[in-house]
Amino acid sequence: MGKKASKVFIHRLADVATSEIGEGSFIWQFVVVLSGAKIGADCNICSHVLIESDVIIGDRVTVKCGVQIWDGLRVGDDVFIGPNVTFANDKFPKSKKRPDKYIQTILESGSSIGAGAVILPGITIGRESLVGAGAIVTKSVPPHSIVVGNPARVISYTAKVNENPPAIAQLPPSSNLDCGVTLESTVRGVMLYELPFVMDNRGKLSVGEFENTLPFVPKRYFLVYDVPATETRGEHAHHKCKQFMICVKGSCSVVADDSINRQEFLLNRPNIGLFMPEMTWGIQYRYSMDATLLVFASENYDKSDYIQDYDKFLRSTGKVR
């Protein structure tokens, strides 16, 4: 049926020109692997797959049938690539005209690509993210996110590795209050506040007193509004800056991540606020068309305070996975 060399199984009907294949990997029938390609240990390369030369595949990767992995693709550990996934490596392809170097596309560790998805060149599929079947991915996918559609858009985030999306944390509606209440989060230091409000026949009034009701005295504020419903904002953490968020009109969802736990919060009333301490990775998405997000910040703007790369954030917290 096939042959074993250095504990690697290669089907007799496969055409494999590389020797750089890790132990425990299986290469099935009608697979073509060009010289120079690197395939890690314990991989499963199913039938009718083509792998070009400038390709690096990590350990424990599954590539299902009918996939072509072109020059420039970098695949991390524990990645799943579903059947008939299509990759591209040239934004302006021409017949018989090859670029000096193809654009690199990166599939980070633990990511999964559903059947029939199309991945355009030069993007990164973030760690432990999920691309839905048939999605057309035109821009980089955030870590731990779930994207679907054409073009692909974020519809949810996962709570932990290999877990389904968590229930969205929100406070139930309540009557008039003369003092606020809080909801503790699974994410370190993150708190959801229901701010005091009063209501009579003249309308509603919500109030917060910094230091008394809220956790810090702000040095600045900013407003986020007119955000297209498909867009995702944030995707960074701060070394020092704390934030308090109130969606004063409409609604949006906020994902908080402390490098171990993630939780999603729905901000849909102007008397609901979310406290995000320093060293918390934050994402805002699912903006309603009329949403206006008010953010109070504990520090003045400082570009160097931002951590905009998730792997750098994990290293900063000592939780590299």
C-alpha cells in the first residue's frame, strides 16, 4: 500500500520530492509534495493535495482532500485545513510571469479552516480562530475569533482553547436605583457596572461619580461612533491605561481577555459600564447602526502604552501558548 521511511508513511501513489517530513506523518495517495517543502511531525496529508516548495507546515496538522498549498504559506502547529480550501499567493497573477517572491500567508497555531473557504494572500489567520465553511477571507482574522460569510466577518469569540463561545455577560434590567451594582467577570479585574439612575415622567437620568462609583479619575475620554456593523475595533491592550466604557446610544459587544480567560459583555443601556484594567486585551464589535461608545481613560494618549500584537501581549503576561 505504501512505504515507511523514518517512521513516515508515504502511499505508493504519492509523489513526494522532499525529505523534510516529521515522524508519524501520513502522506496519502495522489499527494504531490515538491522539493524544499517542510512538513512537521504527526501530520495527516489526505489524498489529492499539492504542496509547493516554499511551504512550511507545523506539527499535528491535518490537510483534507483537494487542497493546494502554494509557495509562501506558513502553517503553525495543530492547524486544520478542510476539504477544497483555496489559498492564493499572488494578488495580480499573470500567466508565465512569476514574482521573485510570493506573498506570505500565515495560519497560526490551532486555527481551523472550514471546507471550501477561500483565503486571499498576505493575511494572517489568528491562533485558535475558526473560519467557517465557504467563507471568503479578505483580511486578517483576529485570534480566537469565528468568522463567516463573504467577505468574512467576525460573528463571535471563543472563551478558552477548544471551547464553544461563552454566554454573553449582561446585567438584567432593573427599576430605579439610588446605588449601582456590579457583576464580577471571569477575566482578571474586569467588572460590569450598573450605574445609579432615576426615572420619572420627565425621562431618565444616569449618574456616576469617579472614585465613589467608578474605579478611577479619568484624564481623557473619546467617543466611537458611525462604526459599520461588520467592523471590529480595539484589538489591543495597554501597559498602564485603564478604561471605562459606556455605550450611551445603541449597543455593542466588548470582549475582554487576560491571556487565560475571555468573556464577552453586551453594552446596551446608557447606565451600563465596563471597567477594563491595564494589561487586558480588548475588542469591540457588533456595533448597532446607531451605536455611540463613550470611553474614559486613566491616562493621556501615549502610543508606547499600546500592545497591538496578541503574541506580544501573551509574552508580556508570561502566558505564551
